[in-house]
Amino acid sequence: MAQIREIPLAQIRRPLPRQTDPDKVLALMASIDEIGLQEPIEVLEVEGEYYGFSGCHRYEAFTRLGKERIPCRVRKAPRAVLKLHLA
């Protein structure tokens, strides 16, 4: 079962390259400033480390806004699940 926690951006590893739409990131930044983040990003927690594979626009918006932490839906997983995400 996933739980929602605020995780420091610096602790979230993003192992796969993602391209973001600059206009979408700017729109999200404005929305986050006005009403906050409406949907947490999802991260895997593997052996105490966090890995993000989705939510790249939200992650980028938080980074550009200078935020230190982001709400995350955290799902604990074994290393074997992480390897499936990297395949």
C-alpha cells in the first residue's frame, strides 16, 4: 500500500531521461503557486532510496520553483521491481 509523504527533491533519483514540455512546466508552476500540487508524484522506495519514473513535469516545476520537498506517493519495492522499471 502506498503512502503519501513529502520527500526532499535531492533524494529522488530520476534514472531515466525524460523530456518535458516547457509550456506545460510553466503552466504547472503557475498552478502550483496558486493552488498547490493537486496530485503527488509516484516514487519507488528501494532499500531506503527513492526512484521517480513518472511526474517529470511536476518534478521539474517544483525544481524551478525552488521547492525543497515534493509530495510523493511512496511504494516500497524490492530491487527486482526497480530492475523491471529500468529494463
